[in-house]
Amino acid sequence: MQAREISLPTLRRLPVYLHYLTSIREERKNISATAIAAYFGINDVQVRKDLGVVSGTGRPRTGYVVEELIAQIRDCLCCKSDTKAVLVGVGNIGKALLSYSGFADYGLKIVAAFDTDSRLMGSYINGKPIYSVSELERVCKKENASLGIIAVPVAYAQTICDKLVSSGIKAIWNFAPAILKKPEGVLIENENLASSLAILSRHLGESANE
């Protein structure tokens, strides 16, 4: 399939569609953009535009073939080949990420984790080995990892980011509430839980005052 320009909002919605389609693949062979839109409570025109990036228009009356659409979205999201990732910080968030098996559906494979707690060295979580942070560069190069996940306290986030970059990591998923500096050519996606909570709390506060 020829690469197309994809807007960031569409790119964020495609995995959501993929998860839904995967969950219904056993019970239905076809689905329309209208049905997908109704499930998520969004405009069907938007769904058609999003799916138009990865597929042709749906067939009249029958819509899209579910299995074909799943394959097309996975291909667009580069889910067909494993992206090898390493995780730094085996605290509560890190352990939860290591224990989640659903990443495989999106082509992500965490191959190793790192921490400074000597009690964790040599142990495994969900089959993933845990190493000392001092071994980060060696393991990254050995495993040919391209994505790094930061789940450390904010005070250590930039140091870990620098170590990941020097280890050859080209994309970073950051769970620390920090604005990280990085060289050109490295992409950072911030997953700021505090910001999300602030937005939700603000909404609840405004609702209470209505």
C-alpha cells in the first residue's frame, strides 16, 4: 500500500477502531462506517474520512469486510512487524506496562526492562527480563531495540532519555511528567497522567458549579 499523509487525530483514532474491529471479528463479517460511528458516538463522515486513509470506500449495503479492514489498519500502523522496545523504571506503571499483553496486537514487543533496584536484577515480569540500568546500551544494541519507554520519577527522566538516545533509540514513550530535550530525528510521545487528571478534575469542578 502506498504511504499517505495521515493527520495526528486520525492516527490516534485508528488504533481505537482496530481494537473494536478485532473484538467483533468473530461475530460479523461486514460493518459500515455508520455502525462504527454509532458505537463510538461520533460522526460517520469522520469515520469514513479516517478509514479512507487506509482503505477504499465501503461496499454499498455491506460496508467494509471486517478482516480486510483489520489488515489494512494494521498495515497502516506498521503492526505487522514487531517493534522492539525497552522499558526503564519497574515501578507501578512499569510493572503494569510489562504485564499488559495487548501491545502485541499493535506490533509492539517489550524485550527487556531496566531498573536501579538490585533486588529486581535477574527477575522476570510477564517473561520480560529485568536488568540494571548500567546494561541499557548493551541490551538495546543486542536486541536491536528502536523504542524506549520511560516510567521513572521525573527527576531521572532526562538522564534516562539521554541514555536511550545514546543507545540508538529513535522513539520514546514518556510516562514521566517532564518535558524532555532530545536531538533531531528522535520522536517523543508524552503520556502525562497528571495533565489528563487535571483536565478531568477541571471538568468535574465546572459541572459541580453549574
